[in-house]
Amino acid sequence: MILKEKSWIWYLTFPFAHNDNTTIGNTLYFIKGQPPTHLQVAHEEIHSRQQKEVGLLRFALKYLLCLPLFYNRFRFDCEMEAYMGGEKMSRDEALMYVKSNTYGWLQHE
């Protein structure tokens, strides 16, 4: 995985990806001055693999197009896999993150 610090252009993505790690293909863009931890890289490597499996454009459309408020099963499943597999969280810990405002209060049912 290639690591790159986000440039000023990412601020144009407000309120979405400007203040989080973002993976596009095999490149992880991280917040300026905040290199990712080993666990965050592992999380993003799972997203990189998911993008390869589904295709980058299809992944982006399914992940973002629904404006991920309340329910987006695809995004929910992707994030749960990344938190539980990459960051080694329990299902309950992962649910706390995915169901928060950070992810648009995603629901799993």
C-alpha cells in the first residue's frame, strides 16, 4: 500500500473525506501530519482489496451514492469487515463506530 499525505485539495470534499483516511485503489491518503497506525493501514488494505474485487468505480458508487445516512448495506458490510479484520475489533466495538455519526448512523438491519 502506498501512503500519501492529503493535500489542500481534500478540503474541497467537506463534509466527507477531508478529515479521514481515504483509500483509492492501492493508495492510502492520510490526514496531514497524522500518519496512519499499523491497524489503520490494515483496515484500509481491506478496503483496497474490496475495491479490487468489486471494481473501483462500482465500489465508489455503491459505497457513496446512497449518501450513507441510516442504511447502506454495502457500506455497512465493508466497514464491519475492515474494522473486525483489519483493526481486530469485536463485532460490538465495530458496531459502535459504524452506527455513529462518522458513518452516517449506518444500521445493520
